[in-house]
Amino acid sequence: MNKWKWRWPIRLWPIDRMEVKLIIVFLFLIILPIGVLSYISALRYSDSIEQNTVTYVSQLSDKMMDKLDDYLVDMKKISIIPSYLGEIKDGLKMSNQYYQGQPSRMNDSTSILPSEQQMRIDIQKKIGNSIYFLNNIKTGTNTVYLFDRFGHVYYAAKNLSIRPDLQSVYPKWSKRANAAYGAPVLVSTQEVSQSAVGKKYVFTVVRAIIDPVNYETLGMIAVDANIGVIENIVKDLEKATKGTTLILDEDGKVIYDSEKKYLAQNMPRSDLVELTPNEQGSFHTIVNGEHVLTIYKQSEETGWKVLISIPESHLMSDAYRTRNFTIVAAVTIMCFALLISLVLVFALTRPLRSLVRLMKEVQNGNMDVSFPIVRRDEVGLVGRAFNRMIDRVKTLISDIVVIEQRKKEAELLMLQNQINPHFIYNTLESIRMTALLHDDKEVSDMALLLGRMLRYSIHAGVETVPIGQEWEHLNMYIHLLNYRYGNRFTLETPPESDTRGIYVMKLLFQPIVENAVYHGYDETKGRMTIRIEHRAAGADQLFVVTDDGIGMDEEKLQLLRAALRDPADRWDGHGIGLRNVNERLKLRYGEAYGLSIDSERGVGTAVTVRLPYAALVKIS
């Protein structure tokens, strides 16, 4: 009892246990309904507020993200236009040809030669209108910059907001644009300092300009946009949510911060980034000591994530009090119900566990078990039936073993005793006729051989013999046949080295050879050769007995094969030797073993004996 008392918690976990199933029933019928109803009544209000807030803010953020994505898509479209404007391509080609092989001075005006200055003026005139056109396609676009392959920049002269850090940012832009090879690259928010207007922030789309005719890289375009574009899109969202908005790129760099604390910086709070592993969702966190609900969504176009933080104090202050009270009451009721359920479950299933343990022992082969009957309920009835079943099974097993053993012994004895008497009769007649016609040594030899064969055939107590004794018996049989028919038969057996150590059933080959002699001998040939070959076939051993007799046609061959396959068919008395050998093999080794026959009229017959290798070899 102590064993089960202390071990039941570990055995509780498998889902197929009765205890688990009953506990699940109690959970669904009593505990879970109480808990769920109580919990729903407390959280319905607060959850509805949170869910509605998440849904509403998600819809607003979707619209905001769609607007921002549309704007960025337009910027990317602007960046591909120079690849199809002849004036810009011709101007960049002219600039590349001029600076080919010259060291780049990156717009250092103090070192510009007059010829170079005139060339740049000509190019500026050539592409100026196109650049001015690109600057005014999209509202909010600050400046479009065109670079040749050597980093020399061209822009609209009328634009006064030219960024002063082009020389420092160009290498980074060029590296990313060349790596993309014609695809647009979005550069996150950057801080741009200008003495006239002070500090401002922009984000940029850069793209390599590739001639679509010959795929030659002509230079690069950079399209700047003021961060005010994002601010104009976000401000409507912040008015509706009463919260703050944060936009991060894929590397955790701040694209936009409504509080303007972290613009163009890496997000200092790594935990905030870790809370947004998916493309969209929401989570609760603490910001500056205040609990906030944060809803986030990632743009499929840019990979940017928008995080909208809303103070929870504005959402669920009243709902928290109701929820906490209801949770305490629900937990108390659930714990009490669970305790009562566990007591009932294990009181009901303890005898069943004992019965299952006994059944497993029976399954493993231990039949000496008995279920103790202590109660008269349904479990007691099952236990009594189990005990009666075990007693009956043991009786049946004992009876079956005895019956099968006696049946097999009787069948083997019957098959071994079914020896065709014709040979003995014919041999005795030959001895008689020889004694009448000849008064010589042949009579003595034939009688001696016949006596040996009879002793070998009827000797009891031995089921398998060394294969050498079987070859000796066959040679005596052929010798007697040759006395009778005048040396017409020749027997060839496998070499001794191939079959040494092999044991076979006694009188295995004589009925096969006898069948070949009496049904296959061709009188037109005068002589018959019977050859026995041996070979391995995987885990089996094959002995093939072939003769060069008359063979048989296809109809007779099929009838003989059918008689071997189905011994329950009616038997007409012919082929008893082959049929008996086949039955003995199957009874001893199984249905997979026995005889198979192949024959061709006028060529001869081959009888294949299949035996298991493990049953043939004995270790001396």
C-alpha cells in the first residue's frame, strides 16, 4: 500500500491512465466550468477593453503603415527614373569618361581645374532640369543627389537644403547600393546639421543607376526625405491613442520617436526589441515606472516596426479591482473541487491499477498471478472473471501443447512409415530369379545390401543423420538397381568437402531418386545419370536432384506441383514418395521449406530441396 501511496503522483502523467481520464472529466465537468465562468465574469470587461484597444490601434497603425509604405514605394520609384532618362545617363557617362583614370577629388572646389569646372557646368545644365523634376515629384522629398562612379555629385542648384556631409556618407551609400546591384536600399534616419536651419533628420533611398541597354553601372542616386513626412503621418494616430509612437528598423535603430529622445540612435532598451519577435502583436511592459500596453506591427515593405505605447492606467483601472476579487474567489473554489476530485479518483482506480499490473505480468508470460477479491462491486466481479480466465488459459495451453506434440509425432511417424513397398518386392523377386539362374556371389551381395537398407530405413529413435550416411544409403540403392537392370544408373553426389558437418532428415533423398528411376527412366537412351548438387541461398541450403530422363509435359508438371502445394486435395496414389518427403519437410521446418519441381519433356527433371541452414549444421 505504501508503494502505491507514494508512487501515484508519478504514474498520474501518462494520458492513457484511468486516473488522468477521470481527472480530465472532473476538470471539464466541475472545476473548469467554475473557474472559467468566474474568470470570464471578472476579465470580460478588462479583456474587452484591451482587445478593443488593440484592434482599434492595430487598424490605425495599419493605415499609418500603409501610408508610410506608399510614400517609401514612391521614393523607390523615383530612384529608378534616372536609369531611363537620356539626359541623366548621358551626363553621368560624360562625367565618368572625364574622371576615368584620374584621382577623385570629391568636389573639392579649391582644386578644380578650369576645364573640369566647365565640364561640370555643362553636365549640370544637361541634367539640371531632370534633377529639378525629380525633386518635385513627391511632397516632402528634400533633395535628389546624383553621383557618378567616382563619387562626384550633381543636384539642383535652386535647392538650398543641400546636406553638408555628402563626402562622409557617400562611401557607405555606394557600398550598399552596389551590393544591391540596381535594387533600392532604404537608409534609416540620419541627423543632418546645417548652420542656417539648425539640426534636422532625414531618411534616404539609394540605388545604383544601371543602364538597361548594356547593364553598365553609371553611378548612384540618393533621395532624401524629411522626417517630418513620418511625423505628419503619425500625429493623427497619437491623437487617437493618447500614447507615444516609436519606429525601429530591422537593426534596432530608431527611425522615429514621438518624444524625439532617440532619433537616429540605436534603441537603448534591448528588452523592448526582444518583446517584438513576431510581425505583429502586443505586450505589457513598464516605461518610466508606468505600466503600458504596447501594440506593434512590422511593415512587409520596409521591415520597420511601429510600436505604439498606451498607459494602462487610462484603460483598465476599474476592471483590475473586479478581476482581482473574482480571481481569488475562483481559485479558492477550484482548489477545493480539485482536492475532492483527486480523493475520489484514486479511491476508485486503485483496485483497477492493481488489476492492470497483474495483466502486464500475464502479458510478459507470468501466469501464476491472482487478483485478491476484497469487494463485491463491479471491480470484484472483473477480478473473479480475470482469475477464472487465467485458470482456463493455463489449462488450454497445457492441453494444446500435449495435443500438438502428440499430433506432430504421429504425423512424422506415419509419414516415415509410408515407404513404397514395390522396391522391396521387386528386389526380393530379383534375388529369387538370380538364385534360380545363377549360383554365384551376386545373390549374397544383393541380400547384404538389402539388409543394410532395411536396417537404415526402420531404425527408430533417430530423426536426422549425417549426410554421409544418406549418400551411403543412396549408393546401396543404386547398386541394387544396377544388379536388377544391368548397370543402367549412375549416381553423382556433392564432394564431401562441400557437405561436411551437414545433418538431414533420414530417407530424404531416396524417395526422390526412386521417383526419377521409376517415372523418368528413358529406355531409348539405355542409361540414366542422377546428379545431386548442393549450394547456399542466403540463409537456406538447396539440394538439386536432376536426371536426364524422359521428363514430363506441362500438364503433368502442374498437377504434380498442385499436389505438393495442397496436401488436403484428394490423392490418387501416384507420387507418394515426393509427397511424403515434402510433407515431412514442412512439418519439421515450416511452410517456407520443402520441394519444388521443374521438368521438360525429353530433357529431364530437377527436384529442388530447400532446407534452413541453421537446422542442418551441427557443431561437434
